[in-house]
Amino acid sequence: MPPKAAPTGRRRPRGLIRQRGNSFQAIVYAGIDPLTGKAHRLSESAPTEAQARKILTRLVAQVDEGRNARTRATLATALDAWLRVHEAEESTLRSYDRYGRRYIKPALGAVPLAKITAQVLEEFYAELRRCRDRCGGRPAVDHRVDGEHECRVLRHRSRRAHDCEEAGCTVVECLPHACEPLSASMIRQIHFTISAALAAAVRWEWIASNPALVAKKPRQPRPQPDPPTPDQAARIIEAAWAQDEVWGTFVWLTMVTGMRRGELLALRWHDVDLAAGMLEIRRNYVWVGGRGIEKDTKTHQMRRIALDEATVEVLAMHRLRYEETARALGLEPDDRAFLFSHQAGADKPFHPEAVSHRYGLMCRSLGVDSHLHALRHYSATELLTAGVDLRTVAGRLGHGGGGATTLRVYAAWVGESDRRAAEIIGSRLMRPRAHPSSPEWQSARGH
């Protein structure tokens, strides 16, 4: 039996260079793809063999230092995988999914994770700031046609039935495309969605680092609350009572407590302690996927707020009306019933969009430009300008951060409250007398 050849000491090459047409391709083995279970390789091309060898050296260093992506998975794959495991409220997950379908996937969904960089993300955000449709400045036409059908021309809007020609639809009207930028707050939400998906990819060792952490995210827009004036608030509450007592109670409670819409709708009678004049806010009611659901409050914390005597009286009358209605229908009053409901047993609250729509219609009939959330601003600004301390106002509103959010949103009204405080201090001190040689002293003496 012939002896085995002695080992030469030469190691298997880490990569290779191959010529493809007029270019040279550097290929490096980078392990097993955790998604497909197949070999994962890094590759780049160059016009010359010398440049390809430099690329090969760089790719080998990336693999040795663990700086390379371990998979060819795209951003869309990472986003879908993150949504499957992420723990959040159903409404929150739907929002993330909507951001992905509407904005992220059309632009970056097919891009491999290895090619998602801070520059790629910042350019994407810049496109959205210019135009939410990412038209890139190219002229576009919004075609309007007559029928409800599947058109061959993109972006048709149907109006009424018609006969389609063989070559396509008959265009009735062509409107020039008008760029509409996406709001900064929406772009920030898109950024946070991408960042969270990439963070999951880092945890799963799909990529070595999260480029969204270093990407410059859009600025947080400065809040500009526009509450109704005291005169407008008085007209609004009067109009609400004139419509019906239940609606008047809803608008009244919104105005005096500053509660969020969903928090008000989630109130049940066992959350109200009329004897102690207290209200417990534990849940939030939202409409998701064609159905109403109860979930945690926005800050995931229960809070208790005090009620004034007038509000206690308003709620006591509201409770009495509920009990009379229930007994008239042969039902026994139940503390689990919702405060605001159109149902006979009050087992379902008002529809969130319905109350906003009704409030908007009422304000327009009064000639007041307002929306339901503005009543929350009204409650906050009235408390601050009355001199109530920031922490107490933040507690009633359910703001986190010990008042930091309240200060950021209502800084102008905090300043006005501070000026009132200065006037109070100054009015309680004796002003110093003028010097005898001063004009004020001489005038006071009649000289």
C-alpha cells in the first residue's frame, strides 16, 4: 500500500476570484444562512483583477470580524418576522403593518439587509418629506375614468359604468400630480418601525449592527395645541346640552377632565365613585379591524382623578337616567355598563369615529374651528393658566415623564402661568420709596 502524501501545510482558500465577461468577481464563503440553511457567500465585482483581489481581502476581513450580514434576507423579510414575534396591542401592530405595506416595502422591501445603510434610510426619509408618493420629481398624471373595473392604466379612479375600449379605458379627465409631503411625525413612526425590525435582526444575528441607530431621524414636530377660547367652550357646551343630555354629559366630561377619547369611551360605572368624587381611568377603547376592543391606556398606567361638585352632580343625573332607562326595558342596572352607549344594556360604547364626527359637525354649525382632541388641550391650558402645578396637570392628563411631555406641549401656557405667579409675588411686597431727588418723588410732592 503506497504511503500517504505528507501534508503540504497549505490552507483551503477563504474565497476565490472568477472572471465573468469583462469583470472580475470576488466571492467569499460567509457561513450558513440561518433562514435557508444553505451556504451564504459575499460577492462583489470589479473591472480589473487587481481591484477584485482588494475586494476579496476586505470581504474576508469582514467575515473574520463578524461585520457581515449572515443572510441574504431582505428588509421586508425582517419586518414580517419581527411583526410575528413582537408583543404589542393589536392596534399598534396594525399600525406597524400599515407603515410597512404603504411606505417601507414599496421603497426598501426588496433591499437585502446588508445593503440597508444610514445613507439609504436618510435618503428614503428625504423622499417622503418631498412627496409621500415618492414621485422623485417626475411628472405624473392622475387619470380619472368612468367605470368600476380593472383598468390597464395605473391609478385610475372609477366613477360610473362605461364600455372599455380594447386598448384600455377611456380617460375622461387628467389631473396633474401634486406632491404632498408626508408629515414629520409619520416619518418618525416609519423610522421607529424600521429601527425595531433591524434591532430584531441584530438580536437574531442576521446582521451585525443596526444602521437605523445612527441614521438621522426626522425632527420631532413642535406641538401647537389650539384649544377653544373660553367663549367658544361655553358655546360648545351649551350646544351639546341642547342636542341631548347624554351628548352634553359626554362633552362636559371631556372638557373638565381632559381625558382621551378612547379613555372616555372605555369608562364603566364601576370606574366612577360619586361619593368620593373620584374617577378611575384603566382602559382605552379603540376600533381595530372593524371591531371595538379594550386595551391599556396609552401610558399603560391606571390613574385616578378628582371630580368637582358640578361634575359629580352631572354624572349623578346621568346615572339616574341610565337606571330609569334600564328598568323601563326590564333590565337591572349593572356597574359593568358603559357610561356612554347607544345600546339598551349599555354593553357597547359609542363608536370612536362617530363621536369625533358628531363633535366636528356641531362645531362647524357654531362657526368654531375645533376637533374633539382640542377639548383635552382646553382642559390642560385652563389648569395651567389658573396656576395649577405642572405635575398635577400631567397626572390628570395621563402624561408620562413627570411633566416633561406636558411642558413640551404646553410650554406657552406654562410661561403665562409663570408670569401670573410673578405678579402675585410682586403684588404682596411693598414697593420701595423713590429717592427725594427723583422726578417721581418731586411730582408726588407737587413740585
